[in-house]
Amino acid sequence: MRGEGTLADVAEPRCPNCAALVSEDAEWCGQCFTSLRKAAPEPEPAKAPVLARPAGGADASAEAKAMWPCPTCGSLNPIELDVCAVCGTSFAQLLREDEPVPTVSPRDAFLWSLVFPGVGHAKAGRGPDGIARGTLFVLTFGLTLVIVLSGVSSPPVFAVVALLLVSAIAIYLGSAAEAYRIADGGSTFVSSRALLWATVALIMVAVSLLALSVVTVNSR
């Protein structure tokens, strides 16, 4: 029996300072007021990250530099270069916006252009080219109607009418064929600037012939 009491006494919690009996959930000793709270384990210090050094010395540090890919040949160039070291393509080519992809079939672009020159170009994503074709068609065909409705008849006037009418038909049919080609992934036959200058020259010739016709009529 004595042995059992000794074991019971050992199992009971006691104050580590005065050895007085304490309850298991006590936070303070009732005799000496020693704290019975268990100290929380200190967190382990965080390990500093180890930066892996690239193998290869100077070559590896060169590979870590910012590079830009050439849009023409695909070569990698250091960011401080303005042109490709292989083919000479400018860095600005990377920032160039791609031309819009046609969203209409070649057949539909052709038919839209037959409705009115330039509409097919607009449907194929080439609005400025379409505006140029439509404007030139209105100028040539409209001037033809004005001359015909004016009632002036003379050989120079007939020449002007024929010239303007042929130009209007060429713009009309050429715009339809060009719209088909653009929608099929091709390019324009003539640039809008070249077509504009050609039309200006045509109008100047027509005005000159009309002036000659007026002078001829008045001289009679």
C-alpha cells in the first residue's frame, strides 16, 4: 500500500519552485505564485535564400541580360541594340501593328465592290483604300455626267467624256478585282497615293480639253 501511495504522489503535479501540490490546469502556484505556464517553443530562424550562381562565369551573366527577338530572322539581340546584329532589322518592327486580317470571303468582297467601289475594301479591313477608290469613282463618273447633261457638244468634249468614262469604268472594275485579291490575302494593285495623283492628272487633262472646247466654240 505504501508503494502505491508513493507512486500516486509522484504522479500528482507539483510546483517546480516550492514542490506544492497544484492542479493540472493551474497557471500559478497558490503558495509561491510561480507561473506554471509552459513556455512556447521559439521558432527556428528563417534560413536566408541561397542564390544559385549560373554556371559558366561571364557567359552565364551575359545570358541573363534582357534580349529581344528579331521579327525577321529570329535572332536574339541585347536590349541595348537598336537593330538586329544579324540582319539589321530595326527594334521598332516589334512594335508595329499587324494589318487587320480580312473577315470577308473574296467572293463577297468582289460583290460588295460591285455595289459601290470601295465597299469591298472596307469589308476586307482596308477602309482608307476603300474611301480613296470610292472618292475617285465619284469624281470621274460625276464629272462625266455633268459634262453630258450640260449639252455641250464638240470633238474635245467628246474626248473628255470618253476619257472620264473609261477611267470611271476602270476604277469600278479594278476596285472589284482588287477587293477580291485583298480578301484573298493579297495586296492592292496600285497604292492610294499613286491612284490619287493619276486621277488629279486625269482631271487636269479633262479641264484643259474643256477649256480648249470653250475657246473653239467662242472663236466661231
